[in-house]
Amino acid sequence: MLNPTVVSYNSWKLTSSEEILVDLKHSLNGLRRGTILKSKSRDLTWKVNSRTIFIQTEQTRFEGETEHLQHFSFRPIEALFEFEKQIANKESQGIYQYGLLPISHSDKPLYGEELEVIFE
């Protein structure tokens, strides 16, 4: 049986840690901490650390995921409404934000890169 795949979209390296924030598109019932994601085009792997949940918005939550709660301030309030729309639009496409840890490298996944899901 083939392992499922996810697709990476936007990604950001954090300056305060080795964690990389990545928008991942998938149709799975979440990605648990420790799940390995292996690039189908490069010899690189990442480990899922957590799912980012923005506490100002309603988001789909998956049982068993480790969540990292994120809080932002919005001014004017219209900026919050726009942010909520963006999150809802991403989730309607199956795109969720995760914190990944690179394994033996420091690269982030490329935009549109397919990653094989290897369950621990």
C-alpha cells in the first residue's frame, strides 16, 4: 500500500528555533507529532512537531494532534475579519499550518513539493 502524500505551500523559518512553519495540504485526519514527511523529489525529511491553531478563529481540529496555540492582536478589527477569511479559505481547500523540524538539514519544503507521509 502506498503512503499518503501532502503538498507544501508557504513556509517560514523561525529565527528563534529550528522549527519551520509550513502550510500543508492534506485530506488526512490530521498529522500527529512525530510523523515523518519525506520529499518525493529531494533526499530530505521533516518531523511534524505541532499544528498551529490561531485562537481568534474557528478552525478544524483533529484528534491526536499536538497543538501550538497562537495569539495575534489585530487593529483595526477589520484586519481580524480578513485573517479569519484567509484561514477559512485555506481550510476549505484542506490546507493547515504545521510546525516541522528538519532532520539532518536546515532546508524548508519547497512551494508545491509533494511529501510522503510516513507514520510512526
